[in-house]
Amino acid sequence: MPSYVRAGALPPKRHIQFRRPDGGLYAEELLSTQGFESLYSLLYHLRPPTATIDVRAWDRRQPALSPNEPLRNRHFKTAQIATPGDAISSRTPVLGNADITIAIAQFTQAAPYFYRNVRGDELLFVHRGSGTLETPLGNLDYRAHDYLVIPVGTTYKVQPAEPTRMLVYETSGPVQIPRKYRNDFGQLAEHAPYYERDFRAPVLQNPIAERGEFEIRVSGKERNAIYTVANHPCDVVGWDGYCYPYAFNVDEFAPITGKLHQPPPAHATFEAPGAAFCAFVPRLFDYHPLAIPVPYNHSSVDCDEVLYYVSGNFMSRRGVEEGSITLHTAGAPHGPQPGTVEESLGKKSTDEIAVMVDTFGPLQIAKAATECEDAEYYRSWLEAPAKT
Ligand SMILES: [Fe+2]
């Protein structure tokens, strides 16, 4: 979405005759969102993307989710999750509600099939690894600390070059750059913590003219299917528009810091229906002479806060490790653990990387999370008894 992109061969106007060298017509495809009312792209295929040989059921069941009962702050050591499979089949949901599913994916193998989420945009955060998203709009290389924004309806396949661990957010609508960062024309404003140059669009490849049988697994939460199509999905000779998958690496995020502690919205990266995303990256701490670098205790009384710990020294948080997820729930205050306020005084900077999503609907918990829960976490704010 960050800006208009065009790639490859295009006819001078949309919806007119555009012929292949052999005289046949290219097949134009409109990928549009929110009906015909929001972002869209126009693709030109060698052959129609509609040529469907077979559709069969895909038994991709959603895991059962349990309420956060008793309602409390929780810590899940998700580094312990190791579901085998590819980028799609290894996805292991840990938390979810009607707006969002949060999952862990770890994989070394490429999927032999394409995948398409038809319910909402996906936001992938690459914790470790590198590889390529192959899409009809081109290849999008990924590396550690990339956010990958994948619009609903994008057909893609993940080819890992290295073992890859991703945090997966499956949303129920568009993943967008917050309005506050954009001017009236959509351009990123001067005060935004990122700029159009920081976003990477797919690089269009030579069209694959293969015809045969190609599998596309289509997923829409409760509505799933396996399609077999006759034309390779990556047979596009050109496309243009605003709807395309893109990457943003949080190492490029220019965090907004201040004289006093900046609240999470200062670190916002993206937003989606019922969800707000933030990134905490290496940065200088607040510069008031009496500033307290770690956050104050807080109660976000009407949202659940899910922090995923990527790397660095998580100063305000005891007991977490790389890959930990903390769920700080509506209804329970949280803040620095005992002693960490004093320890933080005088510190000038942090090297931590963590990504967060706040959800406005209550999150439920999947079995995979319960199985790696540090069940004593909610007691971690207790001060040690005084020595007598
Ligand atoms: Fe918090």
C-alpha cells in the first residue's frame, strides 16, 4: 500500500486489448479489496487465472480456543513450539479472537503448493531466517526482523533459504499504515517513523508459461479448499496498482523518543480491524534528568496486549526469553517487575527488539500456548519478603 507500483509490460490503458506475441490476449485480472472501493492492482497473465481443474475440501481446522480464565496476565515460552511442516502447515495458533489469530510458524522446507488467505490480510514477522515469497506479482525476499504485509487474496508460496521462524498474524481485514503517519494524499508524513523508501515491493520475475496442474490452498478461517488450476499462478507479464505484498524491516524503524517515557502508540507500525501493532527497537531512553527508562505500571483496561520478545535484554521484564509471548490482559495491571525500576535508572539506551499487538476484543488461548505457559508469571510482580 505505501505507494503506486508498476512493473513489467502494461497496455496504455486499463481494460483494453493487450496481445501476446502469438496474437492471443493476455488475461487481465483485477485484485481489488473491499469490493471495488479500496486498494487494487491490475495483473496481466499469459493465460486466465480462472482455469480450474478441481476443487476439493481442505480440512484445515481451527484449534479450539479457551477463554483466559481465570483472567490473568500470562507468559508463554513459545520457543518450545516446534510443529513440523512448511510455512503454512507449521503454523501453530497460540492466541486468537474474532479479529485476529496469532500463530508461530517454524520451517525449513518449501511448501509444494501455493496458498491464499481469502479472509483478511496477513502480517508476518520474521524472527529468524531468510527466504523468498513467490507471488504472481514477483518475488519478495525476506530476512530477519522483516514485517511482511500480505493483502487478502494474494497467492503465494514461501521458499526458505534458511530455517525460518515467523510470528503470524492472520487478521480479518486490511493491515494498514496508521492514518496519523500519512498526509491527506496518503504519503508518509515528515514525522512518521518510516518512509516510502523503507518498504520493499515484490520484484517481478519472468512469467512462468507452464501449463499443467498447480495446487493452491485457499483459506478463509472456516472456509477452506484445495484448488487445482491449469495455469501457473506466476505467469504475470506486468502489473500496477496499490495492492501488493511488501516488506518492512524493523531495523529501519526510526523510533520516536522523548524527554519522558513514550507510550506504545509512539511505536505504532500497522493497524488492522481490532488490532494495533507496535515495534520496540534499539533506541535512546528518555532524557529528562530524573527520567525512569522502564514503563510505568499500566492498566489497558479495554484491550489485551501481546508482546513477542525477539532479542536483546528485556530490562523491565524478568523471566522472559527469546520467543516468549506475554499476554497482559485487560483487567490486570502490569508494569516493571520489582527492582527493575531502580536498575534502569541512569541507563541511556536499550538494545531490545520486541513486537506487540494490542487487541480490542478479548483474546482466547490455544492448547499449544497453555502447554508452554509459565503458570507463575502472574505472581512475578511480588516483592521478595523482607529479610529478618
Ligand atoms: Fe504494557
